[in-house]
Amino acid sequence: MAYTDRITSEHADRPKFMALVEAMTGSAQSLTDFAMALPQLFDLDEASGVQLDAVGEWVGQSRGLTSPIDDVYFSWDTDGVGWDEGVWKRVGDPSSGVTELDDTTFRLLLRAKIEANHWDGSMEKTVTILQKIFGPVGLTASITDNQNMTMTITIAGAGLPAIYKAIINGGYLPIKPMGVRVIYVLP
């Protein structure tokens, strides 16, 4: 509701007064509308681009991924980076070093980081977190406690996308009990 709608009928027919009230309150209304829209802009399900980067800063996870890039970018005759597996190399992307995750993958990694921040350390919760990460791409995860301060996380399914391999091999999955070594078995 605009402030000019609240002016009584005695003054509503005065154009100069109405213009003054509009000039004085219009910017306040714009700021109020902007402030009311902020929570939705930074909602994890709705955010994209720089808003998602800001959520990543709050959570403690960067969009940048350090990995051997040759294993990530699309290639014709290389297993793991073919159709629907590799990431398209954009203009300006480096051939090695740091690349940025797309919004969908970054959102999944942020969810994993948030879950890990609330993780109770149990095996059941670990499986739940891993399913949230790998379930959307049709993969399943299982955990074996090796009883020697190591655990094996097995990812099963019809091929792991190259970007997920880079996330796992780079140590970006924040799900690991203190003092326990994690061994990944990938498809």
C-alpha cells in the first residue's frame, strides 16, 4: 500500500501536496520493498549467480574448485567426460587450476556443507547426506566402517560425472569424522 493511499479526502485533491508526499515517501517505499525481497533472493532454492556466491560465503564454501581440469572438461573419446558427463569449457576457463561450479552443482555442494555443519557424526546421517548429493544424478552411496580408523564410501550407479569426481578427489565433501581416513570407491 502506498503512502498516498492513506491521505485523507480533504487533502487528496491537492496535486502539489500529493506530489510532495509522493516525492518524500516513494524512495522509502522502494527501500521497504527491496528489503522485503532480500530473503527470497538469498534462499538456497531460489538464489543464483552472485546471490548463490553470497550464500556460499555464509556457509563457508567457495564456488571455485581446484582440480586437474583435463579430467573435468568435455572430451570426445575420454571416458567420464563425454556427453552428459563433462563440463563445457567456457571462454576464459583455465586448462588447469581453479574453475567455477555451475549453479546446480554448487547448490548441491552447499547443501552438503550445510548438512555437514549440522552433522551428528553417525553413519546413518552420513548416508543421508551423501544421498542428497549423489541421488539427483542417479547414484547411490554406501558406507563401510573398516574398524581400523578408516571408512570406505562406495558410490554406485551408471557413471559418476567428472565434476563430482573432482569434488571428491579435491576433498570438497565435508563429511569425515575427525581422525578417520576416508577411502572412496567410485564407479
